[in-house]
Amino acid sequence: MNTLLNKIVYDQNEPAPTRLQDPKAHGVDLLPYYLPTSEADTTLIFEARFETGNLRRAIQILEFEYQLILRADWNTTSHTQWYFFSVANTRKDV
């Protein structure tokens, strides 16, 4: 049985809960919006806070299903023809 999660795992405009921590303590310059809670946490980690990144929000709907909201391309009326963001914490054969 799938459990509906509706968990925001990335939001470009809202402060991330992980921003309260020191990124340098984790050996990085910028902490991701979501940090896995354990090795068993299969939640994907999204990032688009870089030049031309166009991911606006990622919501984990079910364990392996995400809804991605993208910013529209420049000079269009809400069209998106490209996708530019990174995904981490991926697993083989999932």
C-alpha cells in the first residue's frame, strides 16, 4: 500500500530547514534543501540554486513519485522546453 506523503523536498523560494545548519560542517558551501535522515532514507535530493537552474519546487508524492514544478522559460507564456537541475541520493535498481 502506498502512503501519500506530500512532502516538500525542494523549494527555491522558501528557506530550507537545513539552512539552519552550518554547511562547512558538512564539507560543502551550500546545504541542500533536504538532508536524508539516515542511510535508509531514499528521498531524492534536488538542487537548482545555480545559474539557469529552473526547478521551482519538488514534492514527494509517494515513496518513489515526485511532482516537479518548473519555472517557465524566458520570453514565453509559461512554456518549458528544458530542464536544468540536479538530483542526488539515487539508488541502483529502484
